[in-house]
Amino acid sequence: MAAPAEITGAAAVATCAAMAVSYVAVLYAPTVLLRLPPPTSLRAFLHRRFACAAVASVASALASAVLLRVWSLGEFSDMLVVFGIRKDHLLEAVVIPLLLTSLVYAGSFVAKLWQLSSSRGGDGDEVGIGCAQMIVHRIRAAVGDAPFTEELVFRACMIPLLLCGGFKMHNIIFFSPVFFSLGKLL
């Protein structure tokens, strides 16, 4: 695989700023640009926002691939490496952060399980089945609302652009939250 193209620092910063602004702007596109009626429920609102975020994420990934000249379906796995998605580090990139993040919520999760099991009377097997169903429901809800589109845009797309723009790692560590804040500021 050929190395990603080098771009100027100014082009990298401008592209990252445009990605941050467009990521947030596209969330308002259904009501402002497309003049769709307001969503009828919270679930419809969240589905609409997720669809808009997915569009912004795909556009950011395509723009990054074009700017870095790594667009090649024949070498798709090599293209994913540029975005930081590698098989050899999936454990470190996915499982360990997920477990560490889940530790933050472990106390309230155990408390809710305890409350559920003590509020239900009857056979212990029924309580176990109810808890298992609740766990599956909560996991499915959490995965459905996962902010992976933000991670794709603000990390996987922006970091390679800044690296190819000549920025050092300590500058990128500073710039990444700035772009994320820029997106949230709008």
C-alpha cells in the first residue's frame, strides 16, 4: 500500500473544521433545509438524528479518503488501516475501552438489578429470566445509541488528515478536542 498523500497543515485544519461544522449542521438539515415536520416522538427524533449523523460520517470518510488518496476498494483493508481500524489492535481499541467505560456504570447497573430482583417476588428462576431480558434490552438500547459516528468523524477521519498535514502527535492531541468542541459549540 502506498503511503497517504501529504497535505498542507492549513488544508488539514480547514478540512477538519469543515467536518466539525458539517457534522453538526447536517443534524438540523431535516427541519431547516428539507422542511420536514418535527418528529412525532423521541424515538423518531433520535432515529432522524442518527441517520443525519451517519450521512455526515460517510461524507467525512469519503472526503478524507479522497484528500489522502487512499480510496481503493481493491485494498479496502489497507484503507481502513489509514483510518486506524486494524485487526491486530481491536482488543485494545474496542474491548478494553468498552470494559473501562462500563465500570463507570457498574454501580448503578448492579443497584438496578438488585432493585429488580428484590421487587419481584416468586421463584428465583423468574427473577433471573427477568434480569436477563432487562440486560439484553439495555445492551441493545446502548449499542443502538452508541456515538460511533462521532468517533468516526472526529478521530478516524481527522487524525490522519492532521498527521498528513505535518502536525506532531502532541498538537493533534490538542486539536482533536478543539474540533470536537467546535462541533458542539454550533
